[in-house]
Amino acid sequence: LAREWLRDLACRFDVVAVTLDPDGGAPRVEYFPGAFAADGWPG
């Protein structure tokens, strides 16, 4: 964002975590909307 001079745009970072079952079961999927903020970086 900083490299492209997009500092004044609102943004959100979502995270998706996928945990695989070593025994071959269904994977666990977790979604974390707004996982961390983009504030506090130099600009």
C-alpha cells in the first residue's frame, strides 16, 4: 500500500487459516475478518 501511495484508502486484512487433520479427517477452516489493522505504519 505504501509503495503505491495508497495511504489514504481504507483497507482491511482478513485471514483464513486451514488446519489439516493428520489422520485424514476434514480440514478445519477458520476465517478472521479484520484480523489486523493497517494503522501504525510510517507514512
